Amino acid sequence: MALLRQRAPAAALALAAAALAPALALGAAAREGSRAERAQALENPCLGPAASALRCPDLVMRPPAELTIDRRTRPGRVLLRAANSIDNVGTGPVELRGRRDGRATMSVRQRIYRANGSRLSVPTRARLSFYPIPGQYRYWKVRQAARFELWSLDARGRRARLVRTGPKLHYCFRDLERRNPSGRSPRRRVYPACDQSARTRAVTLGTSVGWSDSYPASYHEQWIDVTGLRGRFAYAQVADPGNGIFEAREDNNGSQALITLPLRDGRERGDRAREGY
């Protein structure tokens, strides 16, 4: 009898484990399914099998311009400033719709237009921040939307090693200049300047086909610290370096200017060359 009493709890535990096994398996399958769904949701529809039916954006960075030395912003440091411009050369606008999910952050869905006039709304990895600009308060801007890099060059003039990066990361997509007019390019601005309201719950940022969003070399964080550097370098600028925005192409987001440091007379135009990135 004692032996039977000892075996009874063990048998009960075995039965309970057997009963729980299907539920645990279902839970694991659900988790795997949700991860797969999220991964599928973040696949670029502009590169998928249905891409021909979509009017997708294509962001390219114009070569750096107005390269100028700045010794005032950070006393004791030498900053190399440059203007930049992100152009939309695709067949549809880049339209990002942010929705508040934190005190100063928003998640982003991208609206992509179809050839038949309907619209597709997809989640993205892009994020918005309520970013401060000295003397201008704050703007809702896209995180990791741009990156400035300085590369050393090898004997054949090719990029060899990443030497420095700049602080420029946030970007406000808007219609500022109509630089590439076409039949799909609206004559007037569709996407205005970025929202500056701390109370807003949702915003829309974007750049139309044929339009550009550009910033002068004097703007906040438009620089790379080049203190102590001498020689020949590539000053590279990259749009959407993390591919958080869905585009028709992901291999043409970068451009560069070849420069010699220190700059002659504090300014150099550079040998400009667009380069896929």
C-alpha cells in the first residue's frame, strides 16, 4: 500500500505534464508564428513580387556641397561642414505616418501608393523623435535618417577605413525644392515643414516624387570633426542608412566628395562622385 501511495503522486504529475504539453506546444507555435508575421510585415514590399503594382519612393543623397571648415562651434576642434540634400527619384512619394507611443517618440507606418490609386499601409522599423534644434525649439524628425562619414582612401583612391562619423542622424522629410520635375512630380508642395507641437498625437512626414529636402552647411550638426587629420579622404553622406524606409532601391542611398585635409583657404569643393551604398 505504501508503494502504491508513493507511485500515485508521480503518476498524477505525469498525467498533468501530458495534459500541459499540447498547450505549451501551441504557445510556442504562436510565438514563432507572431515572430514570423512580424518579420514578414517588415519585408520591403517595393522589392517583392507585387512591386510592379506599387509606386515606391527611391531616396538618393546628392553629393556633399559647400564643404567648409568651422572652428567656432566647438572651440579647439576643427569641424568640416557640408550641405546635403535627399532627393526622391522614385515613382511615388515617401510618406511616413507617425503615431505617439512615448513621451517624445512615435512609431511609424509607411503609406505606399499603388498604380491603381489605392494605398498600402505597412509597419516599418523607422522611429520619430521630438528632436531639439538650438534656437528653433523641437521638431518631429525621423531617427537614423542620415549619416555623415569620413573614409580614408587606399592607393587606388577607394574607400579603405571609416575614420570619423558626424552627429547628424535626425531628418525632417518635407517638400523643400522641386529639383527633378516629371509627370509624377507635383507642382506644389504636398508635405510641409515638420510639426513642432509637443501635444500632437500623430504626424505625417514625406517627400514627393521629384522633390528634395536639403540643409545648408551651416545647419545644426551638419559636420564631421576632422581635428588632426591630414591627407586624402572621402566625405560620404548616406540617406536611410539602416533601411528603415521602404524604397524601390536600397543600393543607391549614398554619395561622396573626395577631399584633401587640411582644406585650402578653409573651403574645398572636392571631386564629387555618387556612389551606391
